[in-house]
Amino acid sequence: MTQSSLTQEQEAAMAELLELTKDAEEKLREMSEFADAIAEKYQKRLHEIRSAETQNYETIIG
């Protein structure tokens, strides 16, 4: 399909679809960054808990 075979209405629909796709891509990127931040906080907290448990174990055994 060449550019000249599209009607103005079709071109407008394609342009709108392109914008919607760009918006969806941006939202997905934001959600991915948000999920990464949550995962990072979870891993950090898990590490803190494990470290505290290790210290408590060493205190009891020590």
C-alpha cells in the first residue's frame, strides 16, 4: 500500500493509531520502571532481614 492509496480518513486513522501506540509504549515503560523499583526494594528488604537473622543467630550461638 503506497502513501497515495490511502484516503485522508485512513491517514487520520493511522496517525491516531500511531499516537495510541506511542502512548501505550510509554505507559508500559513506566509500569516496567515501577515494577523494577518495587523488585529492588523487595530485594533490599529481604537482604536486610537475612542480615538481621544472621546477626541474631551469631549473637545466640556466639
